[in-house]
Amino acid sequence: MSIYNFSAKAMNGKEVSLEQYKGKTVLIVNTASECGFTFQYEDLQRLYDRYKDKDFVILGFPSNQFADQEPGTNEQISTFCTLNYGVSFPMFQKVDVRGSQAHPLFSYLASSKPFEGFNQTHSVAKILMDIIQEKHPEYMLGDSIKWNFTKFLINRQGEVVKRFEATTDPLDMEQDIEAALQD
């Protein structure tokens, strides 16, 4: 099994087979516009610009499952990402990334690389943990996605090689991306 077995709707409403990314190194991210980690869009775009000519692509999947931090329509999300962060990497329509209605891609990703914990030294980690413990302890059950801006690095064969939680800033993944690009 690989990400090539899945498809999703692009922001324009067209169904896109992830097989079109065969041979590329891919970073899949669940995103939100009103999250304490939304600033990560800036560095995600920076990584995309830096490596897109080396067959690297980022795929963004907005989700409103974490404290209602992505309430907008697909059009509003697209406009927000473009105007505020200059996002030019492919963005897909809003999906569920956990639970019984999770997009099958995210069920596959989460089961491929289980949750290993948050980076406790990240500047937003304490706030995130307090929110989860006080308001959403159910988020910590199982290997599901725990929060917005969970990132999965996919090799050129479509296999998940690494999972990064929200508390890993995009530029801190650069060595792993470069290693995946070399394979």
C-alpha cells in the first residue's frame, strides 16, 4: 500500500489521484487557518520553493476537527493561504483527518507512522498540551492525528518514512527532506 492508492478533491473540486506524484518526495500536512501553528504555512512555502525543482511537493489538507480552527469554506481557505502566506503548493478541499469520517488517506498515514509524542521544548507545546488535556483528551487516544499541522514525509515510492507533529517546525524537517530526496 502507498499514497498512490488514494485520491482527493483539489480546491477546484477536481478529483486528483495521488499517483500523479509518483517518483516525487511528498510532504502531506493537515492545516488550519486559525491555529496557533498557522504560521507554519510560511516555512512550508519556503521549503516548497527551495525543493520543488528537485521533485519535492507539499500537499495541504485543511481540517476543521481541532477546536474549530478551520471554519471557512474551501474558497475562503484558498484565498487566506494565498493572500497571507503566498501558498503555491497544492491545497485540497477540507477533510476529516481522524475518526470514523476520516479521509482514507489520513487513516493510512496515521496507521503507517504512529504518534510518538509532541516536542515538549517547542514554544507552543505547553499551550497545546493544556488545551488538549482540558478540552479534548479524546484526541490523545490511539494513533490518530492529534492536531493541526501534523506532517508526513513520503518517499519516492509513495511510502511514509516519517511523521512530524505540530510541534516540529517545518525548517526542522529539512535534513529529513534532503535525505528523502537523495533516495
